[in-house]
Amino acid sequence: MEMLPRSMQDKVEFYQRTGSGFNFIQQYFDEYWARGYLVPQAYGELVKAAREVGLKIIALDLTLEEMDASCGFDYAEAKKCFDSHTVRNLVWAQNINAILNQSNQNRVVAYMHRWHAVRAAGYQEGLDTLVKVGGVSTIRFIDFIGGTACYSQRSCKGYSDEKAELKRQYFYREGFPFKSAVKSYQVHLPESGI
Amino acid sequence: MNQIIVIILCFSVVLCPRSFAGTFFPKHDINDPNLSNDTVMLQCKKSLMYAPSQLEMWCERAYEVGYWQALEVIGLHTGDGSRYIAEAQKHAENDEPDGILALAFAYESGRFVPQNLHKSITLYNQYLNDNKGIEEEKMRVAGTHEDLYLIYTELGNFEKAAEHKRFFDENNYIENKDAILKKQMNEAGISVDSEQ
């Protein structure tokens, strides 16, 4: 998952193996992924659920310090070097491809922001093409939309301009409103409270 | 005494709320006169994922300081990319590589305009004609050949696709990209290879 840096993989594996040490992982989410009320806790629940169903949890990302190994906009646009967004994408793609190359039995579910999954700008390749270039052909991109964002327990709302009836529905459809190099779906979450 | 307590509480309330931008979005002061234009543009780009509530503020500032490409980020956020396309067209008409390539990608991807692969091909070829042999543009030229390879593959024109693939293969584009990444990572002391 995007939300954990590779430097934490030892702690992740310890938790996976023993069930202990979850607090280190939750602390990281609390410090770096506090995007709204319950967001860090939700990522924590994702990690717990992955362990419960027997998935191996892999930390994909670089640390903030490692992300400094990047260049400014003008140079990045000219493709003379990579900005931090692209460096992250390249490293994640390498990590994912390495896992898939270990065994043809391996399967990967990668959680990330949509603008990592596809090309964010002309010069910023997304995981969709980078993983394909690495030789992987069976990829699906699932874009979650809808849902709610919360600033506090009492302040939760959806931010879409959908009709009220649509906001309450849980559905999926094929396709993605921007260019994707792989078969894509959107899953709409209803705007129900937590 | 009560007044002092109230002030402290208010101050605490102002300081306490968590930043919903998280630490991936540095807390720069947009009014800081020492802020570089590059940093402003970086804040604009980062805000798309990490601080959408601040996006328009940073991206409009980036536009003011000369980064018309910031309008693309605004377009992705608001759904209206008309300003971006108008700017890209203006810069393309001035034969500026950034404008030509931006418009080419817009037509290739259907971003803010109806997808039109043939228009995209024309624009990419215009860029190649203007910039072949220019050392500064070496990587972007190879990258453009890669884009054309993908477009022709999508169109089923495998002969043209092969022609463009030959170019970026012969120029070691993929290897050069890997080398740039390795150099950047090594200079920052980061290990590139990881075993999971």
C-alpha cells in the first residue's frame, strides 16, 4: 500500500507474523495520513483486515526524506530527471514487478491514490503503464468514488454533485473518466454515515 | 484571570486541529516573498492529492508566476480544463515544445477535449520535426516516439508502431530512464532494488 514506507517493512512483517506491534503501524498512519476524521484508523483497519484474510502486507512507498531525491517541475517536464511523484511511481512499479516475478502464483492488490495509478500529467507515467512495461499484462484498475469525508464525528458529508438518489447507491461501472492503459472500473460508495 | 483562560483555550483550539493535508504537503506560506516559483508549482501539483482545499489558491499563484501548466491541475480538480486548453493552444501556436506536447497529450488522452488520436499524432510529429537532433530535448524526443508507438499500436498500425519502437530502442530510452532513476536514488543514498 502507498500509505506505508519501505523502511517500515520489518515492523509490518513482525505484526503480520506475531499479531503484535500494530501500534507502530497505526502511529505512522496517525502522523502522516491524518486526512480527516477516522482516515488513519481506516488505514489501520485495512492492514488488520489484510492480515486476517491471509494477505501479505507490503509497504510500497519511500520516506519523505527519500522523496527529496527529485527535481523541479521544469526539469521533470523536460524528462531530464524525475519529480518525486514519478520517482515514487517508478519504485512502486519495480517493487510490484519484483513480487510478481518471484512466482506466477503471486497476485497483488495495490492501494494508492488514483493519480499514481494512471498518468497524472504527460510527463508523469502512472503505474498502469509502468507495470505493463515490466511485463505484467493482467492488470485491473478499480477507482473508488463517492463516499463521505469527515472533519469530525459530527461533520461528515459527500462532496459530489450527484442527484440525491445516486448518492445513496452502491454500484460499479466499467471505465474511467481519464486515460487508463488498463481495463478500469469505478466503484461508487454510497454517502452513508459512519 | 478568566479572560486569560479563555484566550489560551481559543489559542489552543486554533493550534490543535490536525492538518488535513498531512505531512506530504509542506506548510509553506503562500505570501512568503522567499518562496521560489518552482516550490509554488510543486505545491500546486501536490495539492491535487494531498490538499485539494488549497489547490486553487496554489495553482492560481503558480499560473501568476508563469506556470500556465498549473491550469491543468485546476482543470482536473474542477472538471473544467478550458483555460488550460486555451493556454496550451496559444503556446503551441507559438511553436513552443511545452505547448505542442501538452496539446498532443490532451488529444491523445481525451483530457478536456474529445480524444483525437490523429490530431495527437500530427502534434507529436510537429514536435519531433522541430526538435530532432537537439541534445536538450533528447529524452523528450525519445519519450515522444514511445507515445507514438503506443498510439499506433492502439490504432492497429503495427508498421508505424514498429518504426517508433525502433527509435526509442536504438536510443536506449528505457535504459536511460533507469539510469536517471538510479543516479537520482544513489545521490540521495536510497537503495533502488528491494526484495519483498
